[in-house]
Amino acid sequence: MTISRRSLLIGLPLLLAGCQSMPSQQADYGDRPDEEFPLKRVPLEKIKPELRRTEVAYETKYDAGTVVVDTPARRAYYILGNGRAIRYGVGVGRNGYALAGQAYIGRKAEWPNWTPSPNMLRTNPEKNMKYAGGVPGGPNNPLGARAIYLYRGGNDTMFRIHGTNQPQSIGLAMSSGCVRMMNHDVIDLYERVKVGGKVIVLQA
């Protein structure tokens, strides 16, 4: 069976249209001048493809709207339902600095203030005591553009999903327990999740 030149030319625009139907990753990670503290585009050439936000097949028992943090894999998933999820690359806590199990979103904040936790002040006072009074939101704040605060039983776990001003840390285990994301990614997740939503943190 052969395909005529005319049939190929007729079908080509449809094929190209199908290829262009997915938004480009560069557009997803472009300049965000509308932010309180404008963000520049992410240099994707410096970010491994597997760490970039993308929709993937993901079978799970959890309902749509749940966030699953796969700590060993350095990935987070926002469950869409019907076997699909949005996958994000994340940075996670060092051994001994991590939450495990189920929590829920107690609150959310844009360009949040940051104050070291009592545990951080106790374990590394030389580094953190100078920040004990808090750091205002902004480009130099370690929580980045957004923070999602995780609670259990009405109490703050002191564990957050947040942005970062150190995108090179994505994919690594080096934070003081929290899940960090590229600022563009945490903005995307922040707009999807709701206060009260379920978060599952998987450990090895």
C-alpha cells in the first residue's frame, strides 16, 4: 500500500496541528512579570528533562486533587484522576529531616515570610539564629514564590512544599525537611491545590 503525495500533503497540516496542541515547556517556564517579585524565565537547558513539569500516566488509589510526594524518587505528583497526574521534580530533606505519611494543606501563602523552625534553631544555631526574627517574602527568601503548609490534627507540622531561590537543588536531598520546587512549578501547584486537600509523603 502506498500513500500518494496529495494524501500526504493533506494529512500533514493535521499532523503538525496535533504536534502543536501541547503547550511548550518554554512557555510554561517563561518570564512572569505579573508577580509581586517578577520572575525570569527558567533556563531549561540547565534543568534535566525528567525534572520539568509534565503530565504523565500515574496509577494510584488516591483521589483527584491529592498531592503525592515520592521522596526517594525526588518527584511530586498532583493527581488529576483517570490514571493521570502532573509530575514535578522536587528537592527533599536530608535523612532525619523529613515527614512521612498523610497530612493536609492547612494554609497557602504567596511570597511568604520565613522563620526558622525551633528544630532548625536548635540543631544549627550558627546558621539560623540570625534569621530568628523572620525573613520577609521576596527573591532572597528561602521559601520562594509560594508556600503550602502541611498540617495534622489541626497542628502545623512545620513541613512545607515551597519554592526556592536555589533551583540547582531540585532533584537533590539537602533541605531541612521541606519539599522545594522551582518557583514556576510551585506557582502551578499552588493554583491547583485547595486548603484542606490531602498530601501523602512517601519515604523509602
